[in-house]
Amino acid sequence: MNIKKESYFCDSIIAMADTRFLGKKYVELLPEGSVSWQAPSNIALIKYWGKYQTQLPQNSSLSFTLKNCHTRTTLFYKPKVSKGYKFEVYRDGKREESFEPKIATFFERISPYLTFLEAYTFRIETANSFPHSSGIASSASGMSALALCLMHLEKKLNPAIDTTFFNEKASFLARLGSGSAARSIEGPMVVWGEHSKIPKSNNLTGISYSLEVHSVFKNYQDTILLVDKGEKQVSSTLGHQLMHNHPFATQRFKQAEENLSKLIPVLKNGNLNAFIQIVELEALSLHAMMLTSTPYFILMKPNTLEIINQIWGYREKTDSKVCFTLDAGANVHLLYPQNEYEEVQKFIDEKLKHFCIHKEFINDEVSDGAFQL
């Protein structure tokens, strides 16, 4: 795709940005080459739903970084002399022209921070480890993987860039492509959005959660139950926009901040009963915003509710610490401590997989974040 660059940038982007990230002018070009990165998906425990200006969150959020659900992206680059952005996107080896307008928008947003974008022709090859249209948001892993590849190019041009700055700027750039992608650079838990009780938390980048974490959370399991693999009837982008005039928006943003405050001591002391209460409340509050927006919409399916009721019944019967969370879709993330893995797998096999499309589910766990291939 050959996109002519607009003659202006969004002033609000530059005004709100940390000036540390503004791009330098590079005289010399790199020869033809390629870089490859793997970036994880993530699942939010404290949800963000609603943003302002350019991809800034109305409330802080906290997520588990996943291991098995990831995107691998290779960025091929070749110097050119013509003006404008020139690129093509391939997914699983096939040209994906429908995704190229989103990349064009992304390039426009990040151009003040990566001044070399016009100097190269790019071929972006990407593949997900999870099935296409499985209902797992791939924008977080996909945009973070691309941002990391682009940062790799900048580091080649400027070797003085250190790891801390590299990760910060990669998160900053990824956020401009997909808000939740800010949380898919590092791990095992990432905070995005300014919170008074979390040092260095901010709206521009995701940061690794730096406060004390109990050992039980360091190998937490996440089995994703695939209730629906079709395209959502309402996109997350539109859902975020509907929060602008939502009658309960202010209360929801306050609730999320309070729930994150409550989660901080829970993550420290390992109180799983309190963890369950906070995480499930956050999931249901997210979908409550969808149910009460104008226009209203429902992303949960009947089998989503069946699974939730099965989880509640199983927990009451067995005193298990398994719980659920939901993304902006119908699929259910089953969260549980590693020491319950075998029993929960039996529970899935006997009671839950029958509610999944083709009885499909994905076993995953927390991990440390993205890495170069």
C-alpha cells in the first residue's frame, strides 16, 4: 500500500507526548534487511473501557501478560527515495489489504516519533499462534509486535538507545495503534494508566507492575474457552466511543480506580477469595457498560452465561479458586492457580468444553513479555 503522507500532524498528539519520544533526524539509511519480534496477547484484570484524545485511557488498568497466545511479526525494509509511506501487510502468508488502512493510520500517528518511516518500503508479515477469529483480541499482540520491529530499526540507527527506553517507547508507539497493546511489551503484570498508588504509572505507556506480588500469581493459569469465533457485532473501537456520553461513565471510571486500589494488597498477600471478587466484578462491569450504552449491545452469548454459572457452581461445591474474566467478547478466560491445573482440566473436559464452539479451548499462562526472534 502506497500512502501519501498528510501535510500535518495531530497537534494534540505531540502536545500530550513525552518529548523524550520525539524522533531524531537520521541522515544515513540502513541497507535492505528484516527484523522479527514475538509479542504476547494480554488479559486485563482491571478493565479500561473509554478513552480520550488519542488513545489515552479514562482509567488505569492492569493485565496478565500471556505466553501461548502471541503474534510473530517480521518487518522487511528497503530504502526508497519517493515520498509517502509504502507498505504491504501479509497475514499467514496472504496479502491482507483490509488491514492496511489501520497501519496507514498508525504510521500517521507515530511519524513524529519515528522520522524514518518515509525512507523505506516495508513488507509486514505477521502470524498469530491462536486461530484467526478465535475471539482473542489480536490487536494488542499485533500492534506491539510491529512497534517492537520499528523500534528495532531505530535502535540500529541509534545504538545508544538502552533497554528501558526501548521498551518504554515501544509501549508508547504500540498504544497509538491499539490501546491495550501498551500492555503487551513487558510482563508478567502490566499497568497502563496513571494510578496514585502505583509508582511511575502513566497514561502514555504500560509499565511492569513493580509492587510486591505473591508467588501464587507468578505462574497463574488462563484457559480461554472459545464460545464464539465470529466477528463481533460491535467493535471495541465503537464501544470505547460510546463511553463519551454514557450515563454511568464517571461512576465506572471511579470504580475501576477503586478496584485497582483494592487489588494491590490482594496481589501482595495472595488472598484468592478477594482476587476472585474483584476480577469477576470487573468483567461484569465491563459488559454492564455495553448493556447500558446508547445504542446498547450484548457481546456475551447464552453459552457465556452457561459457563459462568458452571464456574460458580463448581466453586461452591469444591472450594476451588477458579474464576472467570471476560474481554470485549463472548469468550471466557478461566483463571486459576497452577496447583489446581489437573482438577480444572477435568472440570473443563466434563462440564465446560461442551459450551465451546467445536469444543475448543486454549490453555495459557502468565509470561514475561515480548522478545526478539
